[in-house]
Amino acid sequence: MPRATNAPASRARRKRTLQKAKGFRGFRSKLFRYAKDAVRKAMTYAYRDRKVRKREFRKLWIQRINAATRAQGLSYSRFTEGLKAAGIELDRKVLSDIAIKDAAAFNAIIQQAKTALEKKAAA
């Protein structure tokens, strides 16, 4: 009795892997043996970097806020302290967007943070 290889399922599995490796260069997109390793590694990186993307954006927002506040003579940490004292609850994403697109509004927020810091120091 001949050996059954379940060819349709095997072919479908290989085709699915090669489809995922479509944009890869060279034999990593043509040959199943190498494509499966490349796809596995790519999926590992994709999983990891979905987490890393959140960190990278947070760092970017902090850098933008810091640059905008230092232009007004205030550091990022003092600015966040002033925001907390003033009771302003805006997240970093919104603050960095305001800093880029609406400098006048951001300067008003900085002034509120500065006055709250002065009141806190006086108390």
C-alpha cells in the first residue's frame, strides 16, 4: 500500500508560507525551506516591535514637549510638575501635537504650568 502524504494540505501550507514571504529578497521568497525560517523570524520581530512602537512614540512625544518647553525656559520635568499642580490632565500625545500645530495654545499651557509652580513654591 502506498504511503499517503496528504498532498493538498502540505501544498496549501507551503503556499501559505511562501505567500507570507512574498516581499523577501532572493531564495527567501522562492524556496519553502528558507522561506519558513524567514517568515518565522519576521513574525517574531513583528510581535516584538508592536510593543516597541508604543515605547518609541512615547519617547518621541516627550522629546517634542521637552524641546517646546525649553524654548520657553522650562524643563520637561518641571513642566509636568506644573501641569499636575495646575490640574491640567492632557496626555503626552496631545501635548506634543499642540506644541507642533498650535504654538500659542501651548505657550498658554506653559504659562498656566509656570503660575501653578510659583503658587506651589510660595505655599
